[in-house]
Amino acid sequence: MSYTTQAAVEAKLGRTLTTEEAANLAQMLPAIDAYINNYTNSSFIPYDSEATPEVVYVDIPETRTVYSPQRYIGGRYNEASSKLIIPTMNHISLVEVATGFNGAFTSVSVSDYLLLPRGKNYVYAIARDGEWSETGDTVRITGHLGIGVLPPEIAQIATDMATSGISLRADGVKQEKVDQWWVTYRDNTSTGPIDGIGEGNLATLKTFRRLTLDI
């Protein structure tokens, strides 16, 4: 599933795409999704309740301490908590930890960790009281990859990029006569949707960058 659709692009343009434009759009959509994912270091795959949960393994670094005197974790305030960065996930149902190459995984009580950022339907990190390195070497997380819901801002940005890409391609078409032949070509300065993301959309996209969020 892409972050925008042909219907959304046509609604923004106020017209139906030509057959060629529809084909171009189909080629652009994966590139637009990849650009957004790479820029935000995240993904926005909608949650599918019928999909099988993924199992993700994350190696525990030796230390990753975030000092936060006012953060509430594990039933009390702490001067320090350990934050483990994980792939973007949602609907996490189980967190386990293991030590050593053949160590068995033991579940971590939900009262011993905190999913971050708080109050969101997606998770970028897991914090706990004390260092993760004191509990084991590897964390195994069961849940769904992605943010779980497509934010309207992301859908709008993808639509704007796709619309811009279609417009740039259309504007870049030129025709001239060479001897007895008419030659049609595109202006190479029109490179596609990334040219038209716009400063406003780029600023909005920055707010979704996972490692710059206040978590």
C-alpha cells in the first residue's frame, strides 16, 4: 500500500490522469514512499489486525543511558533510565530478553518497561528502570512493524509530491521540428516528485523524524 493513490492525485489536480500519467504515477509511488521512509527513518505501514505479528531481535548496546529525573518508569521516579532504540513498531504484545549465544528468552513484565514515545500508537524505543545491558544481550520483540496508521500529514505530503511529479513531467514535455521530423522529448531539469516537495512539506516531514522526537 502506497502513501497516496491515483484518486487522491486526480482530486488534487482536478482532472483524470492520462494513461501515460497513470503509468508514470505507478512508477513514482514506490520512490515517494522510500523517500519519506528514508527521510524520517521510519515507516507508516497501516496496522492489519489479521496479519501475523513479526518477531524482531535487537542487540543490546553496552550502555545507552538517557538522564531524565522527571521520567516515571517502573512505578517510581528515576535519575536515569535505559532507552533501547528499535525499528518502528506498533501493537507490541511481548518483550523478552536473553543472555549469551544459546540463552533462553525470558519475558519482561510490562511494569518493567515503557514504550516510547508515550501516548502514541507507535513505538521507536523501549525504556526500562536500569540498564538493558544488565539484563541480557538480546531483546526479542513481538508486534507489528510500521507506525500502525497512516498520518494524514504523510498522505498529504505523498499526494503533493506525486502531483508535483506529474506536473513536472507534463511541463517538461517539449516538441520541435528537426528537418522533416517532429521530435518530442522531456526537459531533464524536471527530475520528478522530489523537486516539488516544498519547504512547508519538508518542515512537516522533519517532525516525523524518529530520532529527533522528544521521547
